[in-house]
Amino acid sequence: MIGVGRSNNPDPKEAGTEAARRAVALLDADEAPAWALLFCGGKHDPALVLAGLRGVVGAIAVVGGSAAGGITGAGFGYSGFEVAVGLFPAGLGKPVILVDDGLLDGEGPAGRRLGDRLGGIVDDGRVVLLFYDSVASTVPPRLHPASPLVEGIYQGLGGRRPHLVGAGTLTDMNLSDGYVFDGTRPRKHAAVAVVLPPSVGAETAILHGCVPVSAFMTITAVEGADVLELDGRPALSVLEGMLGIEIGESHGRALSLMVTLGEKHGDPFAEYDENRYVNRLILRASPERRSITLFEPDFHLGSVVQIMSRDNGLMVQSVRDGVRLMNERFSGRRPILALYIDCAGRASARSGSEIEEAEVLLDEIAIPAPLLGLYSGVEIAPVGEEQSRSLDWTAVLTILHGDRGP
């Protein structure tokens, strides 16, 4: 059994100590922790949290990073003081930890380097956790986009298809900063791939609740993350016509609360399945250019997309339905951890939802395994039968189990 502990102590060292002690108490008496998955709220000094943790468990490898908030079976929050840790017993085996600290020189090349190294280790289905810090700079504000990083990894993998899940880390919901733990210390501008032991398998559900409200459209003009045209018409005009409103500068940011742009993977005529959609948040609109700017630059000229409704009620129902389905899939089985990676924008403080979807998760989940989660900037998960992709406005529920075999 993996031990999960949490703390909300405002003292960072004490928070690390408390979370570690609570996690150790849940390990079998004869099991020592071999490594840790640690998420820290942005008001904490990560080095001090790490010192408190290691004062309890010793100098084990620690991966994970900053989090806008934490989620465990004991509760959730995003005050900035949350610390959540999962201690993995030695009996499960040790992971292989790969680090690339070259994100500032290009996310795509960093991904290819990681993929090249992963290619010599993984086979299809091997579970890999990926964490990178989302914030490249604050002045000027710039993020590390996940899509070129993930695409680079698959270029390096050379056709192998591991079960890749992960997150872009944040210190808070204002995108102030981010860092990752690389096994030994906190680090900036780095991506960390954690290859789990071969006996550990995983099943993942993508939960967002966004539904298509338009026909398929083709992107006919695009510059990076700026979508200029849809089906030959100004992109902003298309959205205004669909929504029945005129969007000026003051309403441009409100688009992110109403709609996303979604790309369906697999058979375009198949029945709706949220696990097959990659949705992109709309960061802003330009009335002058009649364009919209997406959170990631991975939609290209010729990409076929749909306008997707973003609705808090659908979001909550998606979590309820998805968790219940996972409960059924793991009935009678012995999973070892439920990992929940939750877009920070889905918290009620950002989404305006009257119901915290993390609370719905805690109410519904009945999987006999500890729960460990974080509020993230970007979520990464397998989409349909294809490779993993970066996601927006999404929760990713991954259940780790020991059924994969040696």
C-alpha cells in the first residue's frame, strides 16, 4: 500500500514533516519508503518542505513539484499551504528518473532528448509520469507550452507507446511561478520523466464535460496560438455568431468561461466520448484582428475543430459519471493509487462553480486505494487509442495497479 499524507501547516518544514509522518503511518509496518511523489502549495519554500520530509523518511528520491492546491482522501484546498505526499514502498520497486533542464532553449528539443532516453527503457503500456514547470517567465509573462514537449517525446520514442500521464506545475492560480522536484531538489525550466517499475500498470479517464455545439470546421489561417480563420471566416466572428453576442476587449477573457475549441481524435463520426477530445482554452480575443488566442500552439492550418460548450454543470456531471465508471472497472481489484491531476481553472474560485468538483470526486470515489492529487496548469493523458496529449480545462484520473505483470 502506498502511504499518502497531507498538511496545511503554514510553516514549510513542519508541513513537510507532518505530511511525511501521516504517509508513513499508512505504510505496512515492515515496509520502508523507496521514493516519494510530492506536491507543494506556492506559499511554501520547497527546499524547507523537502527538508521536513527527509527528516522523517531519509534521503529518498522525491519527484513532483509545485501545485496551486492539493487533493487527498482527507480533503482538498488551494490556499497555497497545502502539502500532499505519496510514499511508495520498496516492495513496488524503484522508478527510473530522467531529467532535462533545457526547456528555456526549446520545449520540443527537450522533449526529443527525453524521448530518446525513454526509448531505451519503455515498452508499450509502461507507465511514465511527466512533470514540468509551466511558467517560463513572469516579465514578460510566458508559459512553457506542453504540446511541443509532449510531441518531442513521441518523436524520440520512435513508435513506442507508453502510458504517459502528467502535469504542468504551478505555484498558484495566477500563473506566478512553477518548479519541479527532480529526484533530489526543486528545479526550474525542467521536465522530469518518472518511469514506474514494469509491474505497475495504469488506466486513465479524461474528465472535462465539454460538448460540441458546432459542426466540424477547418482552421484556414493560424499564426502559432492565434487562430485567425475558421472555414475562411474571421475566427472571432464565427464565435460571436455562435454565441449571439459581440465580443469587445472587455469581454474577450470571458470567452474562456463559455467555450473552448476542441479537436476530436479517432473516428470523427463516432459517438461522443470526452476521452477523444483535446480542448484548448481561449485566452483572449482580438477585436481588431478578429482572432482568438489559444492556451497552446498545437492546432495547425487544416486542423478540424469544433466549438465546445464549457459549462460548470457539465463539468461536475463529468466527474460524477467518470468516477463511478472507474469504481465499476476496479470493483474486486486491488489498485495501489488513484492519481488526480486537476486543472486549476476548474476550482470554484476560478470557474465560478457553486460546487467544487474535487468535492464531487471525494464524495463519489470508492476505489480501494489512497488518493493523491494536485491542481495543475496543464494535464497530460492518453487520448483515445492514440498517444498522450496536453489538455486544458480537464481532470485526469489515473488508477495505478499491480496487474501489469513483470
